[in-house]
Amino acid sequence: MTDLLETGAKWLSDQLSQHVSRKVTLVAADGNERLSVNATKSEQKVDVSQADGTSVEVTRVDWIVAKTWLAFDGRQQSPPEGMTIEEIDTDTGRLRTYEAQPLGTEAHFRDSGADWRIFSRLVKEV
């Protein structure tokens, strides 16, 4: 019997990739490998708790990438720590570099069925 939830997640992943994504470059932490993939970008403001108990509002940029496309060293894997994501701003032509980073106590990515949701923050813009 077909798993309807898995089938639906795959369909949604395909729709995001075809209609809402943009080309970005994933760069391995050591800089030796680069992957050009389609990713869906999502920006939101979130409150992050600091070690001293205070809360700070930050802009978090999430990237949704199909699991099948994330294959550093020729093998599929979860997003490696320290990986960067490069995008060209279509309006300004500027290169933006985001670093995959944990948000608060969370890991720097989340398994979202057929996709990885990678949490990042802007670290460079030229």
C-alpha cells in the first residue's frame, strides 16, 4: 500500500522546486566542493534566547533543499556543519553568503521528509 503522507511530501517538494525555488550554490565547510542546486528561501524574524536569559530578535533565513540534491563527496548526506549557501540577489546582482548555523538550541538543519530545512544567517554581502 502506498504511503500517502510520503507521496504528498514528495509531490510538495517537487512543486516547491519547480515553482518557488532559485539557484544557489552550497559550499562545503572546507570550501573544496560546490553544488549548484535549487532551493526555496524563507526569511523570518525570531526571538533567540541568550545564555544570560535575555532574548534577541534576529532574522533567520531557512533554505529548503531536496535531499537528493545534497550530495557532497558524491554521497547523499545531511547538511554538514559550517556549510555556506551563496545566492545572487536578482535585483542588485550582489552575492550573499549565508552560513548554516544552529538557531538557539536547535541543530543547523531539520529533516522535513523529502527535503532538508537548513537554518542560516547572512554572513557576507558583496
